[in-house]
Amino acid sequence: MNQPPSFDYCVMGNPVAHSRSPWIHARFAALTGQSMAYDRLHVPLDGFAQAVRDFAASGGKGCNVTVPFKLEAFALARTRSPRAELARACNTLRFDAEGIHADNTDGAGLVADITQHAGRAIAGADLLLIGAGGAAAGVLGPLVAAGARRIVVANRTPDKALALAARHAALAAEHGCRLEGCGLDAIDGRFGLVVNGSASSLAGAAPPVPASVLAPGALAVDMMYGPAAQPFLAWARAHGATARDGLGMLVEQAAESFALWRGVRPPSAQVLAELRALVDAG
């Protein structure tokens, strides 16, 4: 970055042009009376660390981080929240006097969307989490803490699912959650909550699990939104499940980031309703 930023916060990613985050944070700022500017920053694949340092040095106060930089952002931080430590990935950086602080607000955003906006209880539920990469790692801890009775992490590479489950074993024991990892072809049971955190949506591929995983009346959530989520949502509806995209999660994780930066909790339900209307209008 050769020029100082004209904004206080940004979302860094590659690609990033599609991001709704600037609109969301502009609404948060307007509704809470905060004076701040937020924009997108497209970062070269080999230039994330330098982009963060440049942005902080030239007056930036923090940033959101999207694919493919969440793991690199975690490694770059000087201090980390407990949920970022557990995920080993972060989506939010705050630039403090003592250095870069990392947090992961994805899981809190997903839990809030499921329980508040979709009106489904996680406590006592059986939940299938598809995927074991950065997206799944970011949400597993908060899903465990929300009181799920059983969570199965299923991944194309079983070892990754097993490792992710093992990293959360102590938290699961603390909350009385039966936590398992397995391959996509070894899923046992039916689930009232199914969350897709795999790369299948990014690739535009069909859901990587059979419809038999869906319990009657299941809620199936794709962590993506927009066109990328449509194959999973269509699959869920075709097999009798309630389908939900990641737009609510997006708004709620942004609200967590906003509160971390500004110390003010924005009216996320209002902003989600406005954004949903905007998206539906095309």
C-alpha cells in the first residue's frame, strides 16, 4: 500500500469484491452513531502480512479477514482470544498499542443466527458439521459451548476431522457434548442440525453427504451465501429440510467484530432484515 488508507477498517481477502461487509458496517455505524469508514482491500496471495502491517502503520484500526488468509492472520497476531486459539484461525484483527490482537467471531455469528434468527435450539441437539478446514474450525467451539448433545465433524480426509475433534475434546467434556470425527462415508445417525462448512459450496459442487443424514424437520445451514450456497440449499429443500444460507451468520459475526472494535453492540436483527431485502431484490 503506497497511500495511507481513507478508511478506519476493512475486509482483506482474495477475492473480496463480492463482500457485503462494507455495507453492513456502514449500517452498524449509522445506527449506533459511530463515526468510522470501512472498505474492501484486495490482497495479493503472497502479500497478506505486509498489507496488514502497512494498513496498521498508516492509521488503520482493525480489519476483517476472509479466505484465504484466516490461518495466516492467526499466526500474525501478538495476542489472541480463547476462541481464536481454539480455532487456530481468525477473521478479525484489532490493532492495539501492544500489537495485533486476533479474534474469531464466526462461531458466535453462526450460533446467534441459528438460535435467534432461525429460532432453533442448539442445546440438546444432534449436529453434523461438514468440513474440517478453517471455516469449520472457527465455529466448532461455539457450537459445543452452545450445548449440543452430539456433534459429528465429517470431512473428506478423516484424519483432519479427528484432529479437529480431538483439539476440542476438553471443551466438549466440559459441556457434556459427545464429539466425534469421521470421514464423509462413515457418518452414523440423523441430525436435526446440519451445517456445511466444507469447500463444496465454493466449488459449486453438490453436497458431499447423503440425504439420509437429515432428521425429519432438520435445519440445514450453508455457511456461504449468494449463488455459492444455492446447490446445498436446493438439496436440503428437496429432501424436506429447512434451508438457510450464511447471510445471518455474516451479519452476526460482523456485529461481534464491530463490538470488539467500537465497544458498542449494533442492532444486528434490523441490519439482517435490511440486507435480506436488498439481496432478495437483486
